[in-house]
Amino acid sequence: MRLEFIKLGSPYQNGYVERFNRSYREEVLDLSLFESLQQVRDIIDEG
């Protein structure tokens, strides 16, 4: 087995993760206005 890393700045090489990130941002994080980064982290930890 050999590890191969995606190139920096090449999101198309890891489409599954990029799709998850976009979906999570649109369906969870875009629904609220946050007052701090800690508040965002708390909501993510609950999810």
C-alpha cells in the first residue's frame, strides 16, 4: 500500500469531502449568524 496525498489547491481530487463540506456549510452553518468561533465549534460538536 502506498499513501498518495492530494495536491494543495486541488479540491477536485477529493470530491467526496468537498461535497460534504459544501452540504454541511449550506444546510447547517448558513442557517445561523454566529457571534464567535467558539459558538460555531460548539454547534458542530453537538451535531
